[in-house]
Amino acid sequence: MTAQKKDNVPLRDALNDFIQKNKLQKGIDKVNAREAWVNLMGNGVNNYTTAIELRNETLYVSLSSSVLREELSLGKSKIVQMLNEELGKDLVKKIILR
């Protein structure tokens, strides 16, 4: 015998439920933050980006160019705003460039 489902659940709701039950949201947020950086910064910056990591609402970005690091540090608040717009939620509060 098979149990029948009484309700049809939209796929989006089923996936969100699965993500919450398995505590996957932090991992998904990390991947999304990394992708948002790559999409927003373009090839010029990405060629010098060696690592991107989201920890506790802080995005840590390692850059191989000290000149680029200084240049980007002048616009940190604008970058945070653009990243959060790309992500569709306030996920990044601070950026640390190293």
C-alpha cells in the first residue's frame, strides 16, 4: 500500500522546507555570496581575487593586488549595498579585503 498525498506542495516550498530541515541555508548563502561577487566585479577584479569566504555576515575577499585592494577599500559600503541587492537580502554587513 502506498500513502497518498493530500496536498500538492509547490516545488519552491518543498525545497525551502528541505533546506531548513537539513540546515543548509548557511552553505547556500556562502555559495550565493561568492557568485554575487564574481558577477558584480567582472573579469578585471576576478583575475586578482584568490579567495572569497562569507563568515558571520562578513565577506572576506583575498586579493593578489595591493593596488586593487586599496582601490576597492574606498568603495566598501557601495560594494556591500550592490552585493545585497544582487542576493536579494541583507546577507553581507561588512567586507574585509586582504
